[in-house]
Amino acid sequence: MIPLARVTTARESAALDASTIAAGVPSRALMQRAGAAAASEIARRYASLLREPAAIYVGPGNNGGDGWVVARALAAAGVRVRVVAAGDARTDDAKAERALAEPLVEREPPAAPPLIIDALLGTGSSGAPRGEVAAAIAAVNAARDAGATVVALDVPSGLDADGGDATHSVRADLTLTFGTMKRGLLVGRGVAGRIVLLDIGLLAPPDEGALRLVSSPWVLSRIPAIPAEAHKGIRKKLVIIGGQIGMAGAPMLAARAAMRSGIGMVRLVVAHDNLPIVQEGLPEALARPWPGAREDEVREAVTDWADAVLIGPGLGETPESRSLAERVLSLWRGPVVVDADGLNVFRGDAKKLSSLLAGRPALLTPHVAEFSRLHGASPDDVLARRFDIGVELARLTSAMVLLKGVPTIVSSATGARLVSAAGTPALAAAGSGDLLAGIAATLLSHTGDALFAGAAAAWAHGTAAELAGENGPARGVTLTDIEAMLSRVWRLPDADCGYPVLAELPAAEPRP
């Protein structure tokens, strides 16, 4: 069983520190572990930059203490280290580490250092930075603008560790975070750079409701292999219902993603006038017109053929599409993914959708506005509670809920939540959700596990975008590029990051 890293608030992170200390691990030992692990990563990643003096900006709290540990470790390895202190150390642990490091480091302000380590503020800070710390943050950012590389310890100083607000934050190229992934880092990816989660030996009690970060090894180890003797029926049959007039592209995008993800057969059920379009544009798929009101028409087009159903891409929000969705969902009792207009036609009527979905594997894939329409909460409230609110909609609708965004959170009615941080801004484009829905429907047909299918699909979708951009800017990357990369996603090596790295996320938008 591959473990998944925890995603925590600042308070939850502090509680895990406290429980580890209560179990007998001294608080200073945790600081030393964090600093030593960070120093090792910095030395490994930036050996060439460390030929010149490195600058470390330290604050008065325990994050500053982490910085003093890093300063001592680098100095002991032969690196010239210049420390800039924004205020006197206030905690006993920070004072003790400062005393050990001071004889080994220089204290004059650095002149154009190639590498800066930010240890000013940690997860416990709140509000806008003030005084010496604010001035130090400005100095770090100015040096970065002039070409310096910036490494932040735990979080970029000034970043809200819960909500991700980065108005007054350091802008980092690499963030080395300790023990758990902080929620704010996943929201504020733009200032965090590459994020590396380091193990510092926290003693975390079992918690079925804890947020967990989806990883490549976890996904790839759980996806069932396609057997050598497989035929198209073994690889499952997917019906995609949508394609209102003027929206034939949406179900076609979903179908292409499903084919890239291992489905055996796809049938597109679209508005009659769109049949020639989808047949010409996707000859490997079958096509049928929307069934009429008779039960036998729905059975012939959908329920007697499908292993899984995806309803919503390009469906439109009309009385006709609402009626079609109700007829299909009442007769089809197998695995289903409901996306886009499949959700919008039930706006304000989650109770009805729940009655149609109950008793089978079901996944909803809303973006924030679609979630708001179905749940009743405002979009701002959805964003403010993005890590937790999905559980409420899961309970309302009797389905797993994949809330799209940065990051994507998949929730169950029991409180289980999985977080996928894979992806780039290239996914912020019309049609991206259709690709995601096609991947999710395929994985649901293969596993029958809607929570896993949603989390794995979000990871695959985001990872394909990362591969399409090849760690470059999102501008210029198209959905066609992302779709093509899906074939590479399933072939990625599933090796873990290697101790002490628990997880690693690329920069959301790499530095120019």
C-alpha cells in the first residue's frame, strides 16, 4: 500500500508537531531535522550556485530557527553563508540554533548573491508582514528580480498557509516544506515555484478523514493492467451523452480522452443533426441520435450496450436535455459520470439528482460555478471552503464529487478527500473539462471506484498538461497537445521520489 502525504491547514500542521513532541521527540529535534533535510536538498540541487556566498534571511520565530540550522549545515560543508536577521530570535529553539551557527557565518548584508534562502516567516504567521520582516521580503523579491534564485523554507514568507493569499509574499523558485503539504501552497502555486515535501519524522495518528495528496506511484499502482488477451469488450464500452446543436466538439473531446485512457469502445449519443459531424470527426466511435421518450429507445441506445455512461459534455441546458438526463439516469443503474450541462440541468435540485444517482458508483465533475448552482453556496464560498465543501455536495447528491480548480479535490460523503495538484494554466481553456470527464469515465468503467477514478483522472489530466508544456510556459499549449500526452502518462515510471522527499510538484508556471 503506497501512503499518501497529508494536506493540512496551519493549525493541523502545528497539531501534528505537538503530538510528535508529546510522544517524546524534542521540538528542537524537529527543527534540526527540517533544517538538515533542507540543507541537503539545497546542496544537491544548487551545487553550482553554492560556489558563491549564499544569503539566508531569517526571521525571529521557528522558521528563522530552521534557517539557522540550514546556515550551519551549509557552512560546515564549506559554503560561505551570509545571514540577514530580521529581528532577534524569540523562541528558545531558534536562539539555540543561532548560537551554534553564528561562529560559522558572516553577518554583513550580501551583495547580489546568486542563491537566497527565505526563512523569515513560517506557517504560523498571519496578516501582512510588518517592519523588518516586510523590508526583508521586499529585498528578497528585488534580488530575485535581479536574477537570484530563491528557496523558501516551509512556505514562502508572507503566504497564507491556509488560503494561499500571496499579496505580500516572497516569490520563490523552490519551496521546501516540512512534514505535510500546506493547503496554501497548493492554492498559491504561482509564488511557491517547485514544491518539495520533506519527511521530518512526524508521528501522525491514523485519520480516515485527512486530506491526502495524490501521487504518481499511487495512481499507477492501482490502475488495472489491460491483459494480453484483451478484446474491445474486456476494455469496456462507454456511452457519452451530449452534443447539442453547436456543441458537437465537447463529446468528441471526451471520447478522444477516453480512447487515450484505455476504453475499448465509445458510443456518442448526440443531437440528430450532429451525427454526420461526429462520425466524420471521430470515425473510430459509434454514434446514435438522442433517444426519444420511449423506454425501449433509451435501452437500445444506452442501457443495453454500456458498461459506463458519461452524461453532460455539450448537452445544453434546456427542458429537452433535462428530460433526457432524467430518462437515462432512471433507466441506467451502472457507473456514471455527470459533467457540465448534465449538472446544470439540475441546478437548485440536488435532491432530484440524488434520487437518480443513489445506489451505484457515481462521480460529479463540476467547476466552481457548476458546483455553486447545484449546491446553493456562492462561488466565493465554494472557493473559500474548496478543501471541505465537496463533502457536503457528495452527501446531497449520493455521489463522489470532483471539484475542479487549483488544486482539484475529490470528496466522498463519508469525508474521504483526495487532492490532485497536477496541472498547469494550460488547462484553463474551454474543452479541458471534457477531456477530464472522458478519462474519469474510462477509469470508472475499469475500476468501479468513483473516488479513485476521479482522483486518478485529475492526476492524469494535470500530468498530461505538464508533459505537454515540458516545464515551459502554458502559452501555446493546446488541448490537442494535452490529449496527445495522455498516452505518455500511463507509461510514466512509478518510482517514488526517494527519501526524505515525500512528494514533489513542478512549478505551476516556470520562471521565464
